[in-house]
Amino acid sequence: MATPFRPAFDLLAQYAAYHRDRRNIVTHFIGVPMIVFAVGVLLARLVLPLGGGQITAAWLVFALVAAWYLTRGELALGLATTVVLGVLIALAHPPAAQGTVAWLAWGVGFFVVGWIIQFAGHYYEGRKPAFADDLVGLLVGPMFVVMELAALGGAFKPLIARIEERVGPTLIRDLAHPAT
């Protein structure tokens, strides 16, 4: 496994190579946020002392991940990803405050359904998920989804053009033929 501290472009290009089928990308628009939310729900229940106050494990992990996104060299994308993840983590705290059964239902339920959607997308891709070869793909996924969603509104076009120059354009794979 290569270092997780590579530039965003290299990380995104590697991740994008596993995500060229548009149907797979669309499933990631749903599955990745569900998984991030689920992890937030599960971690929000763990409260840690911090100085004279407290912080949930969800916010602590968020802070570490945000620092990683903001130091990969694509500041605008890092900021956008941090904001989106911050919203998901904030939304994760109310379900975590519910009873144990509700907390687990929200957390485990969103986690499992999110991964089912992810694996359905990789059926269309004809390729295993990126994290199977490099665990840093678990961090790159949310950044990739934010980039692709923002691109629908015209953002990050030069970055996406550079990525496509390296790994090729998106397509709709013919399911009758194996992936190349």
C-alpha cells in the first residue's frame, strides 16, 4: 500500500480508475454519504474528555480526516469535502442520542445499506472497490463523490479533465462483455 499522504490528484486518479462506469459513480452519490453518516452515528455515542469539556469520537475523527483533506493540495476540494462531512457528522449526532436499539438501527442499518449500494455499483463497474487494493480509498471515496457532485454544477472541471487524461473518461460499460 502506498502512503496515504499523496497529493489529491494522485489519490483521486487512482480511485477514479476503479470508478469509470457512470452507474457506479451514481451509486456512490448515495452509498458513500450513507456510510459516512453511519460511521458518524456509531462514533457519536462515544464521548471523550477534552480539556475541561467533552468531544464525541465522531467529531475527533472528523477533525483528523478534515486535516487530511485540507492538506492534500486541492484546497477548494478539501474545503468542500470537509463541509459536506461536517454536515453528515452533525446530522449523525441526534440518532446517536437515542436509545441503544435506535442508535444501532441507524448506524448499522445505514452502514449495511450503504455498502450494498456500493457493491451494486461495482457490479456495473465490473471491478472490485478501490479500497480492496489500497485502504486509503476509504478516505478518498468521500472526496471523489464531492468532486463528482460539484462537477455537475461546473466545479472542478480542470481537475476532472486531468484525471480523465490519466485514467480515461466515464462510460456505461456493456455488461455482456468483461471489463478491460
